[in-house]
Amino acid sequence: MRPEPMGNSLGNSVSIARRCRRGQRGPGALPVLVHLAAGAYPIIRHKREKALSKKAVLGVGILAAAIAVAYGGSTWWAGSQVKSRYDTALDELPRQTALVRVIDRQYDRGFFGAVSTVTLEIGCAADAAAVAQAPAKPAKPEGAEEDESEEDEAEADATPPKPIRFTLRDTIHHGPLAGGSLAAATIDSELVLDAKTQADAKKLFGDAKPLTARTKVGFDGGFTTDMTVAPARFAEEGKGQLAWQGAQARMQVNASRTQVHYDMTLPGLDFSDTRSGVTMKMGKLTANADMDSSAGWFLATGKTTGKLDTLEFAVKKKKAAGEDAETPAIDPVKALPTLVLQGLDLSGDATLKDGLYASGGTLKGSGKIGETKIDRFEMTSGARRIHAATYRKLADAWMQSSAANGCGKGGNKAAQAAMKALADQLAPDLKSMAKYSPEGGVDKMLVEIDGKRGEVSYSVSMTGVTDEDLQLPGTALLMKRGVLKANARLPVKWLEKMAETGAQTGQTPPPEIVAGLVEQGEEQGYVKRDGDDVTGQVEFSDGSLKINGKPLGELGK
């Protein structure tokens, strides 16, 4: 059967339709129906594809608009969050200490970013001297004797050093794609220096920026900061030199700024002062910590570890007056033996439990003093049962007192007077801490040389304080409830060696006299012999002093 031409398909359709109405089902009917459908499908498909294409374009456009709106909203939200956190941090800073002030703050915010410029001042405020200055003393009658030395008068007129000002500029990129990172924001920080300071900084740091930092702010509000301090070099004929190899640090902080982890590296430092003869060399130092400051930074808890490759300290002989016309005349001072410490390990921890704070640290390593090798040394110290709330109150009061921090006219004496006034004001709080039996001291300090070990320890505490005791004056309370314990163990050979070395410089009596003093002390009970060692124990408690377990009045009898 020959197929119908496409052009006659409409007429065929009518003919077939008539057959169907008459009930005719010829053998060609089904093929003809299939042929008809095949002819109509391209038209239907074209219309459907055109409709789908329009819907797809519309859908893509809506999706793109949604993404743009979402990104814009996220960017606006990120910018708002960063601005809010800046305001909070800068508002809190001056309230924490009298030694830091925000002099100027500017925040220029755009849609995709912002620039924050903050000027800080560290040290005593310019008007602190006027505020804390004591009233002037009346003039003395003519002919009256002077009861103050020139040094005392000079100190009375002393004013605190000028505060340090510096400006930080933060270039902020708002998220969610901030500076190429998926974050709420990224912040690039740097120091802003005026022309004079920049010229001075160039002498130390060369063309490098003294301080740079990059911070990544998470969507939860936490942030990570990577900070770099550039290496610095300084040398001046007749004065000394400094070679600082820079520093790197990373700090991770949670959104509430109560959990902190940091890693720090200081590659090394060399320093020498020609006039004083002091030289110091420090090798690589690394440190890290996990801290919780929920109760405040003075009560931060957690663990800290550190390592220091080497530390060398020496005082060389200074020139006598007139030896060098280019340097100021100073009195000659004998050199001190070089102290070298090696492989230093530092660990510390702090806890807060039931309202009582405790902290401790251990430092250990090896080294030498002069030609004497130290095989091992270790020192552990700590404080326990410190009432946290009262301690924080005392610490906050001290930090917020400019006079107690040495600000104001009068030098050290004025600062001491301010500290005493502050202590008198806080005396009830100080005494209330005694109820919790606070204790502190050096738990262990040992040194090993040539197989011999020396060890010293001491502790100071308050025990058994009652509410009735708190009514006593401070000194009376200490005498009644204060406890002091000290222990020492030294090899006899060390005493002989120290006497021999000291006698050569005139700093100690000859060895035979030292040996006689040790023997005499043993006879009277002030020291004891334990094999090759000399030991001693001191204890003050219940208002009485005991040495090696005996009251002081019974010794020598």
C-alpha cells in the first residue's frame, strides 16, 4: 500500500473520520491514524519546547534573583554583626583598666566592606598627675633643717612617663564570600604611622610593616587571628645593639570571647647594652594555651605549655670613669658569671572549683653558671584556695586605679601610698579571703650538679580563721593564723665550693671559716647533718617560730 502524500493529509483525515462514524474499519485505517499522528507531532513538540524554554529562563532568573537577594542579605547581616562586635569590644576596653584609653574611633561602613580606624593610648593619662598629685607642702622657715635628701625631693617632683599612642586600621571584607573566604568577614589589620614614626620604624624594621594581622570571622561569631611582628635590628656605636627575629601567633576565640586557644613562636632575640655591660641571647620560644575566661581574665583557667631552646645572660665588666671619653663616666663593676639555660620546658594550669581558684606552674631544664654545669634544675610554684569573687574584686580595683599603677606626681613613693590607701579601703575583703585557707609559695626548687642535689621549698598560708578572728587588725590576724614553712637541703661540697669561689672575690669568708660556722650551727640546732647534706627547717605557726622542730628560744641550750 502506497503512503498518502503529506500535502493531502487533511483530506484523508476527513475521509477517515467519515468511515469511523459509519463504523468502517478498513485494513488501512490503523496505519493511516499512525501516519496522521506522526505528521502532527513536530508541531506539538515545537510548541511544548518553546513553552518549556520560557519557563526555564524565568526559573533561572528567579533563582539568580533569589541568590542575589540572599547574598545581599547575608552581606548586610555580616556587616551589622561585625560593626556590633567592634562597638562592644571598644566600649568594654577602657572599663577594664585605667592604663588603656580609646582616643579616637571611626567606622566607615559600606555594603561589601568597612574600614575601622582606632587610636589607643597605653600608660598613664596626661591628666593623671594633676588628679593624683598630693597637696603641696608648705614652705619651710628660713634656717630650718632639711629633712629630705635631694633624691627624695627629685622623686617627689617626678611625673609618670608619657603614654604611648598608636593607631590601628582594620580593612574589613563582609561575607559570606569575604576576601575569597567563606566567612562572615575577613579583617586585615595594620599599624598606621605618622611620617616621623614611620621613619623611626624603618630604622628598626626596614621596609617591612612592623605589625600585620589577618582575622577570619565565622558565622557563629568566633574568629581566628594570624598575627606577625616583623624582625627588627638596631645598632649604635657606644650604646649597644638589638636583633629581634620577629614573632608569629595564631589565636582562636569563640563567639562569647570566653574560650581562647593560641600558638606563638618567637624565633630569637639578641640584646646588648654597652654602658651597663648587660648581654642577653634568647633562642627559639614556642608556646600554646587553651584558656577559659568565663569568670574574667584574672581568673582564667586552662593549660599552658612552652619551650625555650636557650637563654643566656651575662654582665660584663663596665668601663671605669674616664676610660672612654665617648661614653658617660660610670663606676666600674665586676663582671658576673655567664648564666646559660638550655632546653627549658614550661607548663602551667589553673582551675576554678567551688568558687576557689588555684594555679600552678613548672619550669625545668639544664644549663651552667660560669664553668659550673647544671645537670638539671626544676621549679614548681603555685597558689591554692583563693576565693575567686573577692580576688576578682581586688584585681579590678587595682587595674582601675591609676594612682596605684604609678600614675600621678610623686614617683614610687606616691604609688606606694596609693597602694596602701587602696589596701586600707579593701582591707575587709582581703581579710575575708583568709577564711578559705589560701596558700601560695614555691613547692619545689631543685638543682643537680655532679650528681649532688640541692632543694628548697616554702609556703605561706592562713589556717583556721573564724568570723571572730576577722574582727582583729590585719597584723594581729597574721600573727594568730598565719603559717610559714620553709625547708632547705644543700650538699656540704657546694658550701665549700661557694666559699672558695667567694673568698677569691672577697664576697664570702674563707672556706675554713664557713666550715666552722656550719659546725657551730649544727651544735646549736640551727642546721642538721644528713649524710653529705646540710638541712634546715623553719616553721611559724600559732604565733611562734620553730627551727628544726624546736622553739627558737630553746636553741643553743
